[in-house]
Amino acid sequence: MNPCFYWIDRPVSFRPGETIAAALLRAGIADLGPDRGAARARVFCGIGACQACVVAVAGEGPVEACLTPARAGLRLGPQPGLGLRHD
């Protein structure tokens, strides 16, 4: 069984060496919450240039999901105070 981290409260398994973004996309999670302005946070460039995939890591602060290796037990969510749209 692959290790997992948690997107909000949902367990997301990942493969060794995989980034947070790759694991989220493979799990069907594309909406990463509100971004600056009216855009939705998401994986866009995949190389850290656009910073559209910034997520919050509990106890650590914001990280770019496309550049950050997944680690077992991480608790992730949208940037603090922004929440997810549920429509």
C-alpha cells in the first residue's frame, strides 16, 4: 500500500518521489481553492513558474504543490482563510 497525505480530510495516496500536485491530480483533485482574484488555484505550469498551485501545509505554511515532494502524514488544504467552493 502506498503512503498517503491528507487533502483537507481526504486521504490521498502517493508514489515514492511524486509531488503533491501529481498525487492530487491522479486522485482527481484539480480545484485547490481560491487564488488571487477570481481565478481558482490549480496545477497550471507544473514547474513552479506561475505559483497557481500554492497550498497550505499544516504547521509549515504555503508551498507550491508542483515542486514539493509528497510526504506521509502531511495535512494540506487551500491557502488559510480562503476555503473551498462547494458548488
